[in-house]
Amino acid sequence: MNEPEGVWQNCTNSAIRRAARQLGQLYDEAIAPSGLKGTQFSLMSQIALAGRDGVALKPLAEALVMDLSALGHTLKPLTRDGLVELIADEKDGRVRRARLTELGMAKQEEALAMWRDAQARFDAAFGAERSAEMRALLGFVASPGFAKAFRAGKPDT
């Protein structure tokens, strides 16, 4: 298949963003029956990993490579719909934690089945081994070590 000429052929950032838009659309379609968007499902899944104690917002934002205001914007409809609640940290009342409500846990589980199907389709189309390798590579690109090396202008060795 001949791909149309585009900036993404020479720019890694453009290529990743282009691919992310495509995947985002495909995964959004796959989990649409749950009423969630892919970004909401990913955020809820990350919060679910923390369990009933929830996760502090700053480390959550850092893990997702988001700033706190973007995280707040993404959390707003989830809190409004009763899927996520923001609670005070038991040790430091100034720190807010996010946790799934009972409704949120049920909704995340519902969407998880749809996501599993989407992930299986991705692995079938792309190859499970290549898929795992790509996630590992993208994990490195999203790491603080990579950002530090990029900003320093030299490879992280």
C-alpha cells in the first residue's frame, strides 16, 4: 500500500500523533457501547490499579504524562457522572486522591471486556510480539529518562 506523502514520514512526533489518532478512534469505536471514551477508560483503569485507597492526583498525572489541569479536565465528567470520586488523603488533607466509585468499578469492568476484544484485534492485525515490543518502546519514550536525554540533546546511554 502506497502511503500519501506527509510530514509523518520524516517527523517521529507527527507519525506517533497520527497513529495515536487512528488508534484512539478505533478503540473509541470498540468501547463506545460502554459510554466511555478511550481516554476515560484508560484513566479509570489506571485509577483502578490503586484499589480502594485511590491514587493521589499528582502521581496519577505524572504516570499518565499529563499536567494537573489536563487531568482535572479529564476527571470532571467522570466525577460528574459518579464514576470517580475525589477524596482527601488520610495523611495530608491538602492532597486529593481519585478512586473509582462502585458504579465506576462496574463501568470499568464493562468497558474492560470491550477493550480486551479491541486489544486482541490489534494484536491479530499487528502481531502480538510486535505489539508488546511497541508498547515497551513507547513506554521508554514516555519515561522521564527519555525526556531528560532529549532535553539534554544527547542519547540516554
